Amino acid sequence: MAATAAVSALVLGLGACGGDDSDDKGNGKDGGGGKESAATVQLPKLDGEKVSVAAVWGGSERKVFLEVLDEFEKRTGAEVSFVPAQDPIISFLESKVAGGQPPDVAMLPQVGAIEQAVANKWAKPVGPEAQKELDKNYAQGWQKLGAVDGKQYGVYFKAANKSLVWYNTAVFDNAGVEEPKTWDEFMQTAQTVYDSGVTPLSVAGAEAWTLTDWFENIYLSQAGPQKYDQLAKHEIKWTDPSVEKALTTLGGLFGKKGFIADNALQTEFPASVKQTFTGGDQPKAGMVFEGDMVSLSISETKAKVGTDAKVFPFPAVGDGPPAVVGGDAAVALKDSKGAQALLTYFASPDAARIWAQAGGFVSPNKGLDLKAYPNDVQRGIADDLIKAGDDIRYDMSDQAPQSFGGTPGKGEWKALQDFLKNPKNVAGTQRTLEDAAAKAYKKS
Amino acid sequence: MTTPDAGGTAAVPPAGATPHAPKTGPHRAGPRKSVTGTRRTIAVLFLLPALVLLGALVLYPIGYSVGRSFFDKAGDFSGFDNYETMFSDDGIRTAVKNNAIWLVAAPALTTALGLIFAVLTERVRWGTAFKLVIFMPMVISMLAAGIIFRLVYESDPDRGVANALWVGVHDTFAESSGFPQGHPGARSPLEGAGGGAFITKEPVRAGEPVVLPLTGVPPDLMPDDAASAKPAAAEPGKVTGTAWQDFTRGKGRGQVNAPDAAEFGYPGIKIEAVKDGEVVASTKAASDGTFTLPEEADGALLRYPADNFREPYNGVDWLGPTLITPAIIGSYIWMWAGFAMVLIAAGLASVPRELLEAARVDGANEWQVFRRVTVPLLAPVLAVVVVTLMINVMKIFDLVFVIPPGSSKDEANVLAVQLYNSAFGDRDAGVASAIAVLLFLLVIPVMLFNLRRMRREGRR
């Protein structure tokens, strides 16, 4: 223990020599955090070794991620460099690999990207140390998301819980309603909010990924995980009765007069959040659905997460509430000791704690003490995610071929936008979805 | 504009260009010298850099694209498959259709507007200043203009200036009502009567106070004089009742279908008594929501007419699927009308004044002078402007890329944007090349027209 402290002090000194202002700040903070909680993972000595990490994060996210990397530098003595990547990261990596300089580790934001990286033979499997950490800290469900053909490649470092409904507490207080648990309660709550003179829901129809998430949550809860997996792989058709049922449920909400804020089809995601949390007693809407990133947009308003803005899990349409997730997985692209050590580090609670304390982060790591989160809302989201265990399902549209599940004005995106415009057209929407899916899945 | 002609003269001496050349040529030297007396090798040497550049930057890419269009995504030969995909894909068909709309509407409207501005500014004292203002949008990049117009067309009248104007005009003629979104809550004695009106399920009796509860009127839109709702007193021989918002803030409905002190009346809301489809009496509620109807209303159904609940007018859905292309064309005209105006004004300056004077002396009025003298004289300039704009419109990209929100991107699609999407979204270079070839073929007729016109002008 003493030796580690000595080494870290040494590295701290080295870091201070070459570091700029922000570096110093990061070091100071981490030093404090390191003293409080003992390291839970043993990392190898990598003095003088160079490790590069590519990720698409920018702004405040990048800043915190750099702090996470600083701690790794301190513990191992390796020199970590951050490679800023652009979306789509696969194309970015393609050019890096073609140029003969792939980063040691890349943070991949989609399940599909991991599969592509494996198919292109870029990804290297997780080593025994990292696997040990994974087994200790991760539910089977999360491990499986990072595996391709039974082999573990990805370590999910940052998770996104996409099964959340955020609400304006003033609206709920005025209407005298409580957080609903089931879909029926949810519809009743919406009705009461509408009766109180506030439009219940804000929908970001201009950005159709929010619509696919609506559908996925309802479908996962209503039809169950098995059907969800089949539909994600297009093993059952979109004309299936289960899809009809889910769309009818969704259409019952979208088509109800006065339930959806005006101009939904032209509301961008940040605007959909802002209009829910501005306007005092009389905002444009009372609730908005989406993942934990909503808190980022709320922070741009005057509302405070935890007092003015609260969150409840997506209501259970069928037997249980759905848990649709997303996340960023670390994948090694080089067979280096540094890359494996970094994966081990990312799989440990130590790395997760640093970002969790900074906020705006949910970890799938069940070894992480929930006390690390800065507020009750974040803690609740993380708790739900951990509790969902193996029943989590990855965002379906992110698993689909891009031309179906991820292109503006095309495929699922376009079909669901048309559905939002005309929520009675369930059969027509199913046909359009199936046509587009058949084409897209055939091509890939 | 005369470059092609000059080039032509240099390379091959045309027969009629200089009548003396054929006579003097043979006397001077052998066939290796041209009219100007340069040796052909030297001419080629001087042309070489330009030709190499032209070949590398224009001809080779054209040839490569044409070739690439016969290979599929992965690079295997696929014959005409890409062209088949192109013409069977709905998105691309919309793009072709929209390009046609653009090609017809945008240059014509822009030129017409430019012509009007040019003719008018000539007669205004502050003409130059006016021209400067009209020309200013040209200085803005297409991308920035797109972002500006995205905001201009925003559907919320508080943010989009187009809708602010539209709603302003509309509201001066038709005011919105005091009780938008009002509707009966659960277990209400009222039901929908079609067209947004609400009617009681049971006939009312004189002497028995009636309740007409509604919910959902946003508190900030309630009339200012709304007072706490009171139950109506029974009056023999008269129908009395209360019209109010049956919702208490923070408590939900409170006592259902009974006015609580914390709830507000609907001052001024219109109530009609209906018997067999005929309105027999009508009244308006007081500030505490109470109302009284005469004896004729006994046994009638009470109705809230629909105009109580007219929603505030929200303007036109500029960025919606139906209006998106005209809306983008509007922004294009805003940008390019100045360009048309400047060119036409220059042409106008060279129109001989005597002709206009002569027409006026002959008794033509201003319209006739404009129609019969100015426009015909300007025809060549107008043709230049229209053709330039046509070529410009054919490859329109930025505005269409920036302005439409995701939900109407499909309807706004044009070929250049589709090309980009196919190439960098679907990563299908084959289809993208096929679109490029199509675009190229479409531009050719306009180019030919332009070339012929230039040649004609050169001859003149």
C-alpha cells in the first residue's frame, strides 16, 4: 500500500511538471478521491508505456473522462492520450486502421459498432484480468451486450437508461397526481394533468430516435424480451400482431386530443425538454420521456433536477416495467498490455466512481457504491438499471441496420414520424415498417 | 464570354474570320504555323498545363463517376442495377420531382422579382441604397441563410417571424376565445355535441339548479375577472346553474361536479338552451359562473357552443411536409433576387434612352413602355439570368440540407442532397454515382443552350 502511495505521489509530481491548468485541477480532485476509498483493483506497472483512447465525447463529458484517465496514469505510470473521434466512430476507426495507427482502446457507443469492429477483425478479446473484473462487477446481461459469438470484447463503462419519464413537479403538484406505475395509471395521470389545464406530454417528433424509444419501451414491456430480441433481428415481421398491439397502445396516447404538445413533429429533443421545465406553473407540457441525458438539457434551464424536475421509471405496459438501455463500451483494438490494463480499470468500480461523482453518468457496474452519485435522481436511475439485472435490452433501433434504424427521413424513423402525424394508421405503419425493414436487413 | 470563340480562332482558323488569312497563309510558311504565326508544338506546350488540369479535375472525375455507377456498393460490377434502384426508390423519385419544381419555379420567380426591383429602383431617388439592401442577402453564405430561415419559419408564433406576421393578421379578423381546451372531465353531465360543442345528457328543469362543469382551461388564459365559483340558487320558473372550472389546483377535481370555493367560474361563457335542435334561449355566465335562463329553457338541453373553445390560431405549418419545398424556394428567392436585380439593372442602364423617349412621345403609357420596349430589349440579359439561376438551382444543396426538420426531410429532398445521403449516409458510392450521372445529364441541355447563346452573341 505504501509503495502504491509513493508511486502515485511520484507520478503526481511528474504530471504536475508537464500538465496545464485543467490537468492540475483534475489531479487535485482525484488525489482526494483516491485517499477516501482504497483501490479495489490491482493494475500492472506500465511505466513509460503509451496508451491511446478514442471516444466521441466532447465538452464536459470529455473533461470528466480525462479525469478518469488521469487516475489510470497515476496508478500505472502509463501515458494515456485521448484521441477525439467523430460520429460515426466506425468510419473514424476505419481511417485510423487503414492508416496503420489504430488507438489502443476505442469507446464504442453502439452494439452494432462492436459487431462491426469484430467482423472487421479490429477488436481484440478481453484478457483474463479484465474478465475477472467483469465477472465480479457486471450482470450477465451487460456482459452479453459486449460479447460477439460467445467471446467477450466490450466492457460497458457508461450506461444510458432509456426507460425514464421526467416530469415537472409543479405540474404534478397542481394536478394533485402521483408518479404512475402502470400504463393505465400513466394515462389517467396524463388525463388529470390535461384537466388541470396543462398539456401532459412533450414529444420530440423532429428527432425520430425518441419515437423509436417510445415504441421500444412499450414493445419490450408488452411483448416481452424474447419477442423484442426476435424483432430486433427481424426474425419476426413488423406486421406481427404484437407490433400491432404496441402501436395501438402508443397511438392511443399520441392520438388523444390535447395530450401531446403542439408542433411535436418540429420539436427537437432539447426543445422538448426545455418546454417542459420552463414557464413556471404553466409550462408547455408536464412530462417528457427519454433517457438520463434529459438531465443535461434540464441543466440549461432554471429548473433543478431533484426538486423542480423528477423522474419515474417508464410505466409497465405488460407484466413489468421495461429497461431499454444504451451505453458506451470500451473495446481493445491492439494486443498491448496497456490496452488490457485499461479495460480492467474500466471494468472496476474505481473508474466508475470518478465519473459518477462528477454527475451526468450512470454505471452498469454493480460493484459501485450507490453513494457515489451526487443526487437522488441519478442514484434512482442507477438503482433501477442495476435492479433490472439480466432483463435489460439494448436499444432496438441501434441494433438495426443504419438505413432502417438510424437515418433521418427514412425507414423506422420516417414511419414513426408519419405515425405520430396519423396515429390511427396502425396497419399502414406496420406495412411501411416491414417494407423498409425487409430492404434494409437484406442489404446488410 | 468570348473565350470559346477566341480559342477556336487560335486552334483552327475559321474560313470567314479574316478574309485575308487564306491568301497570305501559303505565302508565308508551311502548315506548321497558325494564323498568329505560332508553331503548333509551342501552342500545345502552352495549352498543356490547362489541359492536364482540366483532364485531372474535370474529365477524369466525370469518366470515373460514370464508370463507378455500374458497380455496386462493394465494388462489384452490377450493370444497370444502380439506375434501377435509383428510379424505383421513392426518396429519389421525390427528389427528381422536387428538382423539377425548383427548376420551374425558382429561376422564374427570382428573375421576375429582380426585374421588378431593377425597373423600380431606377426611378427611385434612393435607388442605390435600396439596391444595396436587396443585394445584401447575397453576401450571406447559403448555410447561414438556411439557419436564418429555419428560425423564420418556426411554427411557434413567438419565435418564427413568418408565423408571427400571419397570426397577427389572422387575429385582427378572428379573435381566439376565452376558454381554449375546455372539455368535460370524467363522470361529467356533459357530452360532446360534435364540432367542439358540449351538451347536457339530460334535459334541465326550471327550479332545479344545473351544474355545467368543465376542466382543462389553462389558468393563465382564464379571463381576469373570474371569481370563485358558487352554486346557483334555485329560482322558481327559471333555469339557473353554474358554469365553472371543476378543477382545484393541487387537489385534482375536488368534489366532482360540485363547485368548490377554490374553483373559478367561467365569466362570459355562452350557454344555449336547445329544444329539438332549435336554440330557444341563450345567456352568458357571471364572474362566479352562475347564470339564469328564462322559463322557455325548461325541458331543454343546455349547450356550450363551440366558439367558446376556439383554440388560439397557431399559423401555418411552413416546415410541414406539404409546404416545405415552397418555403425553401422562398428563402432561395430572398437570397438571389438581389443577384438578378443587379444583372438586370446593368442591362437596363445600357438600354438606349431614346427608344423609351420615342415610345412615350408616341403616346405609350408606362406599362406599355415596360412591356413592349424595356422587356424585349432586356431579353438577352434576362436569358443569362434565368439560365445562370437554372444551373444554380439544379445543384441546390445547402438550403435543402439545413432548413427542413427531420420529419419533412423526405418531402424536401432534391437530387444533390440525395446524392450526399447515398454517398455518405448509406455509403453506397454506386447509387450516388448514378445520381451524379443523372444530374449531369440534366444539366447538359441547359449548358448547350448557354453555349449556343454565347456563340450567337460572339458572332454579333
